[in-house]
Amino acid sequence: MTEKHSLRVKTDIYELTIIQKWFQEFFGHPEIKVPERTLQQMNLLLAEGFANVIYHAHEHLSPEVPVDIEVIFYASAIEIRVWDFGKPFDLLKKLDEIQDQEIDLTDIDNLPTGGRGLMITQAISDRFSYERFNNRNCLVIYKSFN
């Protein structure tokens, strides 16, 4: 089973409401056999990824610039892709910088502001990447389930 769903929204943080409503339609869908916990986790990562596009990748772009979102359901996995038109971003370099910091993840009040979402994404997903294709960036978040 492979089922792909797509949504295009504007570069506007208020579009997150549309994204969340759209993603919520997958909960309890009879043809989508993803555990609810996995859907909730991926919903969080989708919101984080979209917010990063708005506040970083598209920070100086027009609100009319589109953000494309794809959700792909496999037999035992889910993949989310968030496409943007921002400047390239070196995810591996940023992850290395975060790894080099001494961070106490149990002290939530003192977590650094930059990179929190990446730490959360890394902890929840099986793998994720941010790559450049044809003048666009694509955040890919993948998580398997049983």
C-alpha cells in the first residue's frame, strides 16, 4: 500500500490551521492503518517543519510563495515532505553544532532556542533530511511503525 496526499499553502503561519485540519483527516481514516500515536508524532513534526519554513526559509519572501506538503503512507511507514523556496540550509552542519553543545534534555527551561525542533525531529523520526532539488528545498521526515 502506498497512498500519497498533497496540500499547497501560502507562506503564512496562519496556514498552519489549514494544515492541521487537513492532517487530522487521516486520524481514524479506514484506509490509513497508522497507529494514532505515530500520527500525533508526525503531526507535531509537520507543524514544526512548516513553522521553520515560515520563520527561516521564507522569512523574506512574499506570503504568496507556496509551501507544498506531501504525506505518503506506506504499509508500515509514513513520510512527510515539506517543500520550500528558501536558501539552501546545511542540516548536517546544524545537527553537528547541536551535538557539540552540552545540553541537559531534562532541563526543559534551559534548552537552547535554536535547534529545539531539530532535536525533537531527530528523537521522534527514524530519519530526516533537508535537501535541495531544482531550486527548492525538501524536508523529508520518515517514521516506521508495526
